[in-house]
Amino acid sequence: MTKKTFTERDFAAFVGIDWADERNVVSVRQTGCEKTELLKVVNRPELIREWITELRSRFPGQKIAIALEQFRGSLIYQLMEFDFIVLFPINPKTISKYREALRSSGAKDDPSDATLLMHFLQTH
């Protein structure tokens, strides 16, 4: 099986999701835009589906790249149902090291981790 190489032009937006039991913190950056949007999505299937439907409406006919620190679980399985989403599971150790390299404190917090995931995906 060959691995596909993507470029930034392949996606309308880059998304980082920091998963949590009750709510997911989501960081979204539209390609070519410097502004990052942060939002919280309650971790219930119908609300996640509603957010995904909004993404599809916002970027019709375009691919969205999503990074998250999961290789399996309800969120990733739900996201796999959508053909316009390309998932990039990131090893938690990778993001931990990336966080340490970029932040002197190395502190973990959800909003900045969602943005960190999005940034990692967009640049690497």
C-alpha cells in the first residue's frame, strides 16, 4: 500500500481536536488564513454530527484535514464516516515532545493543545 503525500493546497481547512470525556476542544484554521478559531463541541454524537455538517456546509466539495491524539474510539469512528474528512491520528508522545519544543513551561491545556495539533498537522 502506498502512502499519499498531501500538501496544504489539498485542504480547505486544518483542524486540531483535543478529545475529552465531556467536550472536545477544536481549533480550525482555513487554508490561506492566519486566524485560528477555537470552539468547544460537547462530546455527544448528535452534536459532533451537527458540527461536522456545519464544516461541510462551510467548505462544500472540499477536503478537511483533522489531527487528533486518537487511533481508535467513538470520535475517530464517527469522523471516519465522512468522505470529505481526512484523519491524521497523532501519537500523544509526538505532541508532548512538540509542546516541549515550542513552550518553555511544557504545560498541557486543552485549547492550546487543539491549536498545537492543528499547527503540527499544517506544518508537518
